[in-house]
Amino acid sequence: MDDPVFETIRRQIAELQSEHRDLDDVIARMLESFPIDMLQVQRLKKRKLALKDQIARLESQLLPDIIA
């Protein structure tokens, strides 16, 4: 598993997870401040969900293909 491709994928996953956590913090701060810009919060949540999907796709590339 020392393949450079796998290392690149792992690095991408780490970057996406970091951005996902950052969005969590931004959303939490926005919900604590007034007035709340719900449109912006929804956009950030949508971005967060897209990141989660990207992370899942990349993680599936790291798993070996198993023929059942």
C-alpha cells in the first residue's frame, strides 16, 4: 500500500476532511450569531454534504475489489 496513487488519495481525503471540519465550525458560528443568514447556512451545508460524498468515493478507491 505504499503506492504513490494511494498516498495521493489519502492526502486528498485528509484535505477534504479538514475542509469538512472547518465548515462545521463556520456553520456553528453562523448559527450562534444574529441575524442568521439561513441561505448561506444552507449553501455551506450543501457543500459539506458534497465533501462527505467525495470523501466516501475516495475511500472506496482505497479498498481492494472483492469478488463475492
